[in-house]
Amino acid sequence: MKAWNAAILGTVIIWAGVIIATALVLAGTGYFGQLIPIFGGGAAGNLIVLAGARNMRE
């Protein structure tokens, strides 16, 4: 596996862990519903930046 693919996979795993851990901690409160769009946007933005950096490097 190329290093960039590993970096993207690692980023996905980290963001998934953050979102799941937050869901567990904030279960039963109204805060998770407010945070999920923020975390989702952060994860998507991070993947876009990583994919753009990979394309520039190739």
C-alpha cells in the first residue's frame, strides 16, 4: 500500500473513532446532534485536503 493511501486510511480511522467516541460520551444529550455536522465537515475537509495533496504530489 502506498504511503498516501495509508495516510488517507489512517485519517478515516481516526475520524471514525472520534465520532464514535463522542457519540458514546454524549449519548442521551442534545449536544451530539449539534456536533455531528461539525465533525462530519471536519472529516470531509480533511479527506479533501489529503486527496488534493496526493494528486499534487503525483
